[in-house]
Amino acid sequence: MSNVSKRVRLIALTFALALAASPAALAQGTSGGNTRTVASGQKMKIKGVVTRRDADSFVVQDANGVLTTVSLTNATSIKTSGGFLRGGTNYGVTAILRGLNLEVEGRGDGTNLVAEKIRFKEGDLRTARTVEANVTPVEARVGEAEGRIGQVEQNAQRLSGQLDELAAVSNAARGGAKAAQETADMAVAGVNATNERISALDDYQVQNNTSILFRVGSAVLSADSKSKLDQIAQQALQAKGYVLEVSGFASADGSLEANRRLSQRRADAVIRYLVENHNIPLRRIITPYGFGEMQPVADNTTREGREQNRRVEVKVLVNRGLIQGGPNMARPSENPGGGN
């Protein structure tokens, strides 16, 4: 496929997702026979594109235009499609983006499809990330166009009201028209704020970043490290739409490969403690990675520096779309006496 064809395909997919995210398109896609209901216990496998993403679920549209809501659980396996004798790469829930072409296998719960396996190609994930980067500005332009259309309709209604006001010479009518205009403006602002929250569902921000230190050559958690992890777990469990990013590191002592394995064991030890002692769901933990002696935070030529580099960094990431405040829909103050 030529570069021009790829670019045209990407632009078309971006525009389609932007339209699917608008309120009018969403209302049409979730009504009538376009939405699939999966019977309880029914085994099903579907293929399609992710058109909507929520904290613990997402919507897939297949080639026939049918929408299926997919629920995520602790047991859901999220991986890339492996080739011959290859197991694929594990991913966390943050890899499921709007525009991702994937395959879901699971069983129904009476309404939704509860995912057991989710598979996709690395190339499709890269495409989805590119699409996501382009969808947000397109959505903003679609929202602006809807706002301008609504403004034209509001202006037509206001002109009609003004003709009635001139005929009736009624100050009360003019006051009512002004209040209606203010209410309409606030409603448009509320819709735009809601669209921004929907666009932010795939955007995570760091709420806490804690370093867990280890002894030389060790992947055993100390009492102080366990206390820090207890605090992290309490904070995470009180947040909405959170995920944990766990990264292991080592000092420059030893060989490069040995340090990579040691840093991975340290990251695994942290995850095991969080899961076994605080019941942190696995779907809330991004696939851990051991960086070895890469990305040091201090000088490896000093004892103090090496102590700081023997660490695991645990980041609490919170979904920005779920923590944003809702739109302010307060009604304007009434003016019963009319007047200007």
C-alpha cells in the first residue's frame, strides 16, 4: 500500500471515529437493531473496531455496523496476536484505544460480552495510537460545527420572538427570550464539556510516584517498602479509573543482562505484594518492565547513588476524563418584572 493510500485510510478512519463520538451519532448507533445483546453464558467471538472507550468496558463495531459492549474483568487476557510458536506480548487496559482493530472472545452476561481473550496486531495498535492523536482535534472541529448550527437555529428563534415582541410590545416577553437564550448557551457549554470528558477517557495523569529501594542483588521487600506499598494501595483503591505503572531498575553493579533480570524480579515482587495483600485487580496494573541499569536517577560511581538506583518506581495513574468536574448547568436568575 502506498503512503498516499495509507494516509487517506487514516484520515477516513479518524473522521469516522470523530462522527461516532458526537452525541447525535452515538444516539443513533445505540438504538434499534444496531446494538447486540449477548445471552447469559452464550460463547461468542467478534471482530471489529473500538468506537467507544470507558473505564471498565468498550464498544466494538463489526463489519455489519452492529455495536457490542465488551466488559473487562481481572481474568481478561490482553495480548498481541503471536505468530508460529509465539505467545504475543501482554498489554494492560490502556492499550485498548478508539480505532483499534481487534478480536474479542468471551461469554455473555445477559446484556454485554464479558471478555476472556482480546487479541490485536502490533501494527493495528500503532495505527490506533496515531488515530487517537488525530481524533481529538477533529472532534473539536465537529463540536464547533454543531455549536454554529445550533446558534443559527437559536438566532432564528430569537428573531421570531422579537417579531412577536414588537407586535405585543411586551417587556415580559423580551425578558423571557433573554432567559431562554442564556439557558440555551449554558446547555451548549454543557454538551461541549461532556464531549471533552469523553475525549479524556484515554488520557491518564500521574497522581503519585513512589520509589521502593532494594539491597544489593536482592528483590526482597523490606518492612519500610511494604509500608510504602500499603499507602499506595490505599490511595489507588480510593480513586476512580486508576492504573498502576510498575518499573524495575538496578545499579551498574554486575553484568547488563543480570541487572535486567534482577530489575524484572524486583518489579514482579512489588506487583505480587499489591495483588496478594491488597487485592489490586490485575487489569489495573500495566505490564511491568525491568529496565536494568538504564535510566539511573543518581551517580553509579558513588555508594549513595547506587543505593538510589536499586529501585522500583510505582506510579498511580488516574483517568483524567473520570475526575473532571461535570458541566455547570445552573439556570440563570429569573427576571419576573421584565425590563431591560
